[in-house]
Amino acid sequence: MRRLAPVLLALWVTGCSSSPAAPPPAVVDAVRGAASPGALQRLNEAVHARGGSPASVLALAADGDPHVRRASVYVAALWAEDDDDQRALEAFLADEDEAIRAMAAGALASLGHARGRAALDALRGSSTLMPWSDPPRTAGTFASTTLDALSRAGR
């Protein structure tokens, strides 16, 4: 429950929990099948399907399965566009899973959110492997390269 409490609180405070559009069934299936072979391809196809909100996909993170939780944040991070999306993702900056924090922080930082940059900076030394990364890379490497790319882009 420790992982979920900030998410539920953030969704309630921002009003996202009232009635976010449910994600399309293909998105739900891809997120729930995150541990199976071919998961990354299905997740990327789901990202292009759209139809739901990041808050609706993040609601799937209530599942205790770490693969489902990571997949929920992966899709939501790639969909994030506005302040409501940022508030929904921000709850994951305190997650105990460093890969989840890195994905949320990367999305937030790319949208210009200062807390995302700070979270990435704090993850620079992490040795947690990022899911679906080929070649494998750590959350620390992801954080450093993301911050470097943002700096080169003047953001």
C-alpha cells in the first residue's frame, strides 16, 4: 500500500480519479502482459493507440505485479502532455522502484518540470536495470543521459 497511497492521493487531489477515460483494451492487455515475451513491442503499439489518459493507465499500477506497475508508468510517461498528466506522474517520483522513478522523472523533466530534473539527478548513481532496455542500462545511466540530452537541447 505504501507504493499506491501517493498515487491514489495525487489522483484524488488533482481530480483525475473522478472519471478518467478508460484506456483502450489493447493498452490494458499490453500493460498486463508486460512480463511476457514481446512485451515492449505490444507496449509501443499501445502507446500509439492512445484513447485514454495517463491517469487512467496509471490506475493499472495498483496491480502489485512490478512488471504491470512499470508498464503503466512507461505508457503514461510517453503519453504525458499537460499539467494533469504531470500531476499524475509526479506521484511516482517517490516510488520505491528506481526504474519507475526514472521513467516518471524523465517524462516530467522533458516537459520542463523541475522536480523531474531533481529526481533524475538523485538517480545518477542507481544500479537498478531499466525494463526493456536493449542493450541493458541502469536507471543511473538513463538519468545521466536524459539530463545531458536536456542540457544539450537547452532545456
